[in-house]
Amino acid sequence: MSEIVNLNKARKICSRAEKKAVADANAVKHGRSKAERMLDATRDAQARKLLDDHERETE
């Protein structure tokens, strides 16, 4: 015989696991130091400037 499972508890456990996965992803995405954010912003600005400098002038 199989084990009896309370469906409400199983649903809540599954929901908690999904929320934890989303929270972990957000921590990785937004949990950076100020130095890392500044470095990324500087790199983005340099890449944007390099791209803009190579753009052709049109009349």
C-alpha cells in the first residue's frame, strides 16, 4: 500500500520550494556589491560609447 498524503501540505511544500527558487534567483540578480554595480555600469557605458563612435553619420 502507498502512504497517505495530505494534499494541502504537499501543495504548501511545493509552493514554498518555488518561492525559495525565485528568492534565490533574485538574490543572485540583485545581491551585488556597489563596486560590482559600478563596474558593470562603467563597462556598459564604454561599450555604448564604442558602438556610438562607430556609427556612420547620415544626412
